[in-house]
Amino acid sequence: MVRAALPGLTKDDVQVELRDDAVILRGERRQEHEQQRDGYYRCEVSQGSFYREIPLPEGTKTDNATATFRDGVLEITMQAPKEETRGRQLQIQDAPAGQPQAKAQAAGTNR
């Protein structure tokens, strides 16, 4: 799951692009504030664009990804790869009788 807080934006202000290796979020924030009183008028406009590329773990399945936008939070859900264990447990065996410890260590059987 990728979750991005985007306060002040709507879903129309944000573009989501999925690649096999990344999620790309881009958009533009534009705010306008007007004030008129006591014979004067003031208008402030601020804007700025953003771009974020978020790498995905190898093997992520983006074919069935979904995106929702609620209360300024974008949430993208997709299937992550199954976690693979890269280790294994090794049983420790006794050295054969009559074999000196130094030879067993040199052979790599007693580490």
C-alpha cells in the first residue's frame, strides 16, 4: 500500500502512473485567496507542482491496483510479492570419532 497525504488537493489535481518498478505521483497545487473590504481588494495566488517516484519491490503485481482519494489522502493498493526467506537452518553434527578437532575445522564441518 502506498499512502500520500495531499491536503488541499482533490483527486483531479493528482495523476498516478504505475510502472513495473515504481509508482509515480504528480500534480499541481493551486490556491487563490481573495479579500475585499474597506475600499481595497487583495488577491493572492500560489501554485506549485510536485513529482514523487516511489520504488516498488521486485515482483509487485500492479495489474489489479486500485486508488482511492478521501479527505486529502491518496491510497494506492496493489499485491506485493510473497516474502521469500533466503536462509535455511543448518543442523550441527558431531565430528566423527577419531578425527581431531583441527582437521574438522579445516574441512569446514565444525563452524
